[in-house]
Amino acid sequence: MLSLFFSFSSHSATPEQITHIQTIAEQYIIENIEQPAGGTLEAKAANIDSRIFASDCPTELIASSRSTNSNASNITVLVECPEDNWKTYVSVRLIRTGPQATLTTSLNKGEIISAHDVTINMVDLQRLRRQGFSTINAVIGAKVKKNLRSGEIIEQNDICVVCRNDIVTIKAVKSGMTITTKGVALSDGSHGEQIRVKNSKSNRIIDARVSDISEVTVIF
């Protein structure tokens, strides 16, 4: 994909000038876009039409962009030299890799994930269709909701740490004190997700956050 540009010139940019513009655009992305937790961020500038006007700018080139979306596949960066009155837009591709929990064995619907069933692989986050898990602890003990093959990345919709109709422990925390009771989960949930739970004693339906296997917590 060619970069966008404002004007052509009979004095074409040199290969060195083109490379410098691309490097400035890539550096801008690396310095201004959030890196994935535990992962890496690479930036690859698109080809630039050599017919654009550019010069050996007497000062450092200035880069900017309207977008800082770390989940974008491509970001357009404006590179300019105010002193020599030229500018060009460069499309930069983002390559984000990060840790994702991946199955090492095939599991059938209803089976529980154990430590030997899962590992962490570094994957291209741009190719993920849905949210996954970056740690093994987030999926150990969870129940799979469909058949999963070895090598598959575990997505949030694939599992439930607390599953609908499970009997759960409800922890009510207030001013440092904790009271526990039993309840029934009314929906599926993963670690940190909020679900609705029915208190078995009072029959009251409450919102609680999944805190562990078969456990939810309410903080007052």
C-alpha cells in the first residue's frame, strides 16, 4: 500500500530520504502506542512513492497521528519538515504479539481444564477473533463449554469459571469482614466478570463478581 502524499516533484526523494521517513514513522508508533502486556509491538511502514518531494531536513523530522488505537491494524502517520515546507502521510502496519493460554490436549464439552492441558504461546494478537487469556491461572479449573482441539487458543466464550446453575459460594465483604453463604449462578462467568446469582437462603438475586472456581464476591 502506497503512502498518501500531497504533491509530486520533478526532484524525486532519494532512497535514503525515503528510508529515513519510514524510520521516523515507525519510531513514532513504537514510542506512542501502548505495547501489549508481556508481549511485543513491531511497526512496519508501507512503501512510499519515490516521486514525492523530500529534502535532507535541516532539523529532525516531525511525526504525528490522529490515532493512538493500540488495537488498530494500521495507523497513518504524518511526517513533515516545516523548514522545507513538505509533508507526507505514511501507513504503518502494527504487529502485536502477546501471551495467550493455548490447549496442549483436546477437551470435550464439560471437561475441566487442568495444568497439564494448557500452556502459554506468543501469538499474533491481530489474528484473535475474541478476547483470550494471558495467564494459565485464569483458565485452570474452568469448564469448557464446547469441544476444543489441541493447539487452540482459549477464548473467553469457550469456558466458564462459574457456570450457569452451578452451586457457588457467595462471599460478602464489608469493612474487612467476610460472610459466606451458598447460591446458584444464573449465568456463566470467567474470572473478574460480573454475573447474577440467587442467594439460596433469601432467594434474593444479586450481582456478584467471579473470584474463583465456584466462588463469587460482593463488596459492600
